[in-house]
Amino acid sequence: MEKIALITGITGQDGAILARFLLEKGYEVHGLKTYSAVPDMERLEEISKDITLHCGDMCDGASLLRVIEKIQPDEIYNLASISHVHVSFEMPEMVANVNALGTLRLLEALRIMGAQSGIRMYQASSSEMFGHAGVPQNEDTPFEPCSPYGSAKLFAYWSVRNYREAYGLHVSNGILFNHESPLRGEEFVTRKITKAVCQIEAGQREILYLGNLNARRDWGHARDYMRGAWMMLQQDIPDDYVLATGKARSVREFVEAAFDETGRKIRWQGSGLEEQGVDTQSGQILVKVDPALFRPTEIRQLLGDASKARQELGWQPEISFENLVAEMIAQDRILPFGEKKKIYAV
Ligand code: GDD
């Protein structure tokens, strides 16, 4: 029989990618969609006829229970979250409400449904929970979150573990390191870079402004990571898994790789706020630092060790960093001027 999945956060990058993945596997796919005066349905346009959306919100526990009772899913993927770390410093209470309490509300709904309902839940936990912890980070690394986003995600993480133990629920945490794709929102650094690089290439822009160029992240492809999320729920025993590539690169290196795709080499000159990225051939200044883009506290480095997922799930990333950057550039090149894009065949 066809399995039924409910995805919260279905309108985001991961939701749209997971929805496609599950449809290809023959699932009946449902999504939870919050009310919005201007609905953000762009990423779901091409599969809108194949999925069913339900009105509900992570801040409204009764709406979650009602949707779950109605569709009786086999699997729930909790991807809903306010996912921008910098924004969480501006709206910490809202972020805690959605990311932390929202997960608790979902767990309460599952508790009411009862363990015998057999519903399995995936929680989108984040490497941001590691914060200042040393690298490499795995399931045994003590968490040291250093943003309201990271703290809220940590509350959700522990709630999942607690509900698993206390009520026998089949709930698992995927501790995912940064994962990108052409569907990534433009407020995240990778997509901001690939879009700007394509605009510069098209002569539509001169300079890319960035914050901390030294930050190091373990960047993978969202398609690989959503496959891993699904694999976690296929386990008979729920557990927590890190998904990562095991390689960290700096923002500076991402910039170099993106420009490289358009045939430009970057030389760095100056330091701190005065640092600039210069086209080695033309001498044109292409990258500058904007202090407004720095965060009050920042994770210097995230680098994951996904040995457990590799050994127990048989998961490993298949898309290289180079191919990720190339795919993002290729997509942003199609329409570099901010027009509506048809980019959903990811
Ligand atoms: N967004 C952004 N914009 N980040 C910048 C910029 C800029 O102009 N300049 C430098 N950075 C640095 C940030 O300071 C951070 O160190 C790094 O680039 C990555 O930033 P983001 O792409 O915004 O991602 P993130 O690491 O903060 O969070 C992402 O990954 C988490 C998993 O580790 C998000 O997807 C989170 O939702 C996710 O949980």
C-alpha cells in the first residue's frame, strides 16, 4: 500500500526537495502550510497537482493534531522552522516559539495519537546546535549553541529524545550540516554568492558584499541530505544521526569556487573590514565586507563526522562540492536578474 507522508515546512528548500523524492518513491505526499497573505509556492509549482496542502501552523497545536488525525500519515518530516540564524538574533522569541515549542506541539500531537499509531517522525535538527564545540562534530559531541536559533533547535532535539524515551514514539533527529541547492533562499550565503556572481558575469552588478569571510562550513547538497532523512525513518529503531560531508570550507573559498565557474580568479587583498576580492585579470574589485552582515556571535567552524549514518544507514553524500557550486551557478545563470525562475528540476 502507498505510504502517506506529511511534511511541515514543505514550501522551503528541503520541503520541496523531499516532496519530490517521496513522490518518486510512490508516497502520497501532504504538506502543512501556514497562512500567508502572499503565499510562497514558487518551489512547489511543478508538483502542486501531486501534493495536498493543509492549513496549519507550528504555533497552533490543535491545527497540527487535526491535520495528523485527518490524513493518518505513516511518516512526518518536521522541516518547519525559521531557519535564518542571523534573523534569530532579531526575533528570538518568535524563533523559540516556532522552532522549539512548535516541535513540542507536534510531539504532543503524536503522544495523543499514541505510539500504537505507528507514526514515525523526523526532526530537522541542526549542526548549529554544536555552536562553539570543537571539530569534527558527531552524535557524541556536547552541544554549545551560540545563537537563539541553535538554542531553540536544541530544545527541540532534546524534546524528541525525551518523547522517544518516555512514550515509546518512533521519533528521530537528523543533525544536518549546511545543505544547499539552487532552491536555497537568497538570504543564505551560498545562494547569495552564486546569484551575485551570475549578475556580475552578466554585467548587472559590480560588487558582492559579505560578512564574515573566515567562517567555515561543511557544505553538502540538499538532495543527498533529504535522502538521508528518509533513510532514518526506514529504520525499525529510531535514533539520531549526523549528516555531513566531512569537509569544511571558508566563505572565502566558496566565493572563489563560484567565480571560478564563470572563469574568473579571485585575489584577496587587505584584511578585516578592508579585505577585498579582486579579479586577478582585470583588477576589478568584486567582493567587499559589510560589517552589518556580521552576527553578534558566530560559529567559527562546523565540520561533521557522519560515520554513524554511513555505518548504520549506508548513507553517504553523492554530490561533490564542485558539482553543487556548478549546479547553483548554472541555475542562477539562466535568469540572473531576479525574474521568476523555473528551477525546480533539482
Ligand atoms: N547569510 C549570510 N549572508 N551569511 C554570511 C554572509 C552574508 O552576507 N557573509 C558571511 N556569512 C557567513 C555567516 O556568518 C555564516 O558563518 C556562514 O556564512 C553561513 O551562513 P548561512 O548561509 O546564513 O548559514 P548558517 O550556517 O548560518 O545556517 C544554515 O545552516 C544551518 C546548519 O548548520 C541554515 O540553513 C540553518 O537553518 C541550518 O540549521
